[in-house]
Amino acid sequence: MITNPLRDPRDRRLPRVPEPCALVVFGITGDLARKKLLPAVYDLANRGLLPTNFALLGFARRGWGDEDFAALAREAARKAARTPWREEVWERLAGSVRFVQGSFDDDNAFDALAATLGELEGSHGIGGNAAFYLSIPPAMFPVVLKQMQRTGMADSTPERWRRVVVEKPFGTDLASSRELNELVDSVFTAEDVFRIDHYLGKETVQNLMALRFANSLFEPVWNGHHVDSVQITMAEDVGIGGRAAFYEQTGAARDVLQNHLLQLLALTAMEEPVEFSAEEIRTEKLKVLRAVSLPEDLARFAVRGQYEQGWLAGQRATGYRQEEGVDPHSTTETYAAVRLGVETRRWAGVPFYLRAGKRLPRRVTEIALVFKRAPHLPFADTDTEELGSNQLVIRVQPDEGMTLKFGSKVPGSVMEVRDVAMDFLYGEQFTEASPEAYERLLLDVLLGDATLFPRNAEVEASWAVIDPLEEFWTGTTPQPYRAGEWGPRAADEMLAAEGRRWRRP
Ligand SMILES: NC(=O)c1ccc[n+]([C@@H]2O[C@H](COP(=O)([O-])OP(=O)(O)OC[C@H]3O[C@@H](n4cnc5c(N)ncnc54)[C@H](OP(=O)(O)O)[C@@H]3O)[C@@H](O)[C@H]2O)c1
């Protein structure tokens, strides 16, 4: 990191800029690289957050030259950049863009990549530092990691750092994630490994820590004495798009419960870290993940569903089994809900209901703390029939912000109480726009700040929750729900059995 001698070291508001370095993207022609990574690189450059001595290297099979790659990168960045387009920013970046052609099993191609990195050290002063982004099919991780090991590209030394970014899925179960972790750790040192869970790059998710630990208002009620239950929802209105091959093998629980939703649970339930550092935050999250318990009666408290043909926003939506590339008898779930416990003093007895699904009525991700009802209501003789529960809802996306729901008197001569909502919207309170998750996370990789990246032990603890669920579901058929509905009826019954109901966000 470059430090400014005129800067007061206590002033953390000034942006940090990484040291000279290169970013190497394997799978540069893929979907993720085009939609997210290349636009994020441009946005960082546009915000002045990339070092002056920076190089971007793409690696893929097609026979391109540097100019072809620069043209693709420009088009991708232009299409999806968050910040305004400035040609001069792009021109500066384009001068340091390189393309290396080859297949992952091609030794010569990796030798050429190592040589290109060496050349850039001289021509672009990148100081030997490099981050390698594995934006590739997971089956390719081993061969690429071994190539990096063979060529010595993975070795950090006191003079230079070498880091690797691993995309989810981190394995498909506990055993395969252990295997992957062992492989990654045999090539890179643990502190140089960055596992991307892009949810952690979202502003609202980070705000969860600010909300809890920078205020005195919420923490006293953030426990089982006051909280009745927690609902964590990740609803998507879209189907599986063109990703049938991937989704058929994966399903909702492996795709998002194992990572995004359990990470949200960990941040909601964790204790205050000793300090705001990668080590301490990850330690607290890991403690929570290890304390997560599945219900004994999985038949009652875990539900999987699959969408059938229906209507969404006035449009007919195809059923999952009719999607292109999906087995007409597929038993892959597109909806998963489960009741988890967190076996700690703070949360004993509080159910954490997690649900994720595709083709639900709207796209929303939120964490809702539902509070216990007041122990005594002196309104028995009034018009108030039933008071709702107080709720604190953290909206991760869209309309990032927070809502506090509580009862209030309806104006008039009778004492009628009705639920009202107090809203905080990021877009209204702050003039600064939130960076994209990938923008923030890429910058953190280059800065070497691992706070927002799960450690391998977290990944393994999460699989230890999901594995028994998957095992229980093996050979079963998911419950149908119509596209445009909030999941299968069994999911509603799961909460109703305990006198609760899902929020309708
Ligand atoms: N797409 C998303 O929104 C998303 C979201 C979350 C996580 N991810 C993860 O991100 C990673 C990449 O996903 P993606 O959707 O971008 O995949 P993708 O579109 O299939 O792209 C795969 C890339 O890998 C390259 N590749 C594949 N086999 C190769 C080989 N043998 N030698 C050299 N290059 C090879 C392809 O290059 P060629 O051009 O040469 O074929 C292509 O650039 C995956 O791990 C995925 O799970 C993706």
C-alpha cells in the first residue's frame, strides 16, 4: 500500500491505493469477467484507486492479440461500468493490457504468462506483485493451480506478493471443499488466498456491522430475550437463465444457502469482534457457523421446491423442467428453506429461518429480526385487534437500507394501534453511490485486506450444515410451486406449525 507522508495516519477516510501490481484473469472471455470484473477494473481506475503502475492480463484459449483483448475489455467495461465513461481513463488502462493465449493444460502458455509478468516488471514497474483471479469452471481449479505452482508464479517473497482469488462454488460438499482447500493451501499461503462471496462486498452487508457495533440502540435487544425469530430471504424473480448445466448439478441449497445466506446469518448472529480486522471478524463468524444446528425433524423443518409454469409481472414464465437443458424429470430444487438454530447463549431457542428461491414474485434479499410481542398490552378494550410484531429489516438488495416496523396510534378519538414503518434508504441519506460488490472486493484483494473474504474453515463449517440436508433430500422430489408464488405451500406450513409466517417483502 502506498502511504502519503503528509497524511495523518489516524485519518482513514482517504482512499487507500494498492502497491504497483498486475491483475491476471484466467477465463477472461467468460461471463463473469465480462459482466463484472472488467467493468470493476475500469470503475476502480476511474475513481483513481488503481496504482499508476498497473497491468491487466487476460488468459484464454482463443487466438487473440493484445489489441483484440483490449477491444473486448473496452466494450465490456463500457457496457457495464457503474461510473461515467471517460475515454482518457480507458486509454491509460489500455496501454497496460496484455493477452496470453493458451489452454490450461498447456505448459508453454503458462511459461509465456510467467515471462509476460517478468517483462511487465521491467516495462510497467509492477514490482513483481500479482493477483490471479480464477474466473473459470471449478473443475479447472486443480490444473491451473498446479501450473502456477510449477512455474513458481504462486510464490510470495519478501519482495513481492502473489495472491489468488477463488470464485464460488468452493466445492460441492464438505469432502470436496476440504480437498480444494488443501490443494489451494499447498500452492498459496493461507493469507494469500481470497475466496469471493460477493455478498460480503455489498454495502448493506458491511453496514450490518456498523449498525450493530457502532450504535448503542440495537445491541441490547439483539438476542433471544427480545428476538422471537430471524428470517433471511434471498428471492430472485429470474429463472436459471442459460446456466442449466451448472444449476442441474447444484440446486438452491448448494448455490446460495451454503455461502450467501449462511454468511448473512454469521454476520447477524456473531459476537462483537475484538477489533475490526480480518482475523477477528472471521474468528467470530466461524464461531457462529460452528454453532449452527439443523432441526432434528428435517421432514418438517426443511423444504425444497421447484417452480412450475406460472405468471410473473404479467408474463408467462416457463416451468423449471421445461427450461432448455434441464432434465424433464429433474429433481433439482429451485427453492430451499430451512429452520436453523444457533447454539449460543445469545441465540439459544431462536429459530433462524433461511429461504432462497428462483421465480419468486420479486427480487429481494433481506434479513429480518422479528421481535417478541410486548409482554402486556393495555389496549384490550380498544379497537386494536392484533398488534403486529416489531421488526427490524435490513434490505441487502434492492433499495438498500433498513426499515423499523412498530405499532403507532391511528389518529382519532379511539385508541387504535396500527403498524407503521420507519425507513432508512442509502440512496436518500448519502450522496456517494455504493461501489459494486466486485469493485470493492477486487480493490481489497489488491490491497491485501481479507476482511470480507471467508476463511476456508468458514467454508467447511458451512458445508457441514448443508451436507446432512442434501443427504436427507437425496432421492426425494421437490414440492412444486408456481412461478410468481412465494415458494411451495409446505414452506408456509413449516412456519405456521410454530405460529409464525414468512414476511412478504
Ligand atoms: N457468471 C456469473 O455470474 C458467476 C457468478 C458467481 C460465480 N461464478 C463463478 O465464476 C467462474 C467463472 O464463471 P463464468 O460464468 O464466467 O464461466 P464461463 O462463462 O463458462 O467462462 C469460463 C472461462 O474459462 C475459460 N476456459 C474454460 N476452460 C478452459 C481451458 N481448458 N483453458 C483455458 N481457458 C478455459 C473460457 O475461455 P474460452 O473463451 O477459451 O472458452 C472462459 O473464459 C465459475 O467458477 C463460476 O462458478 C460466476
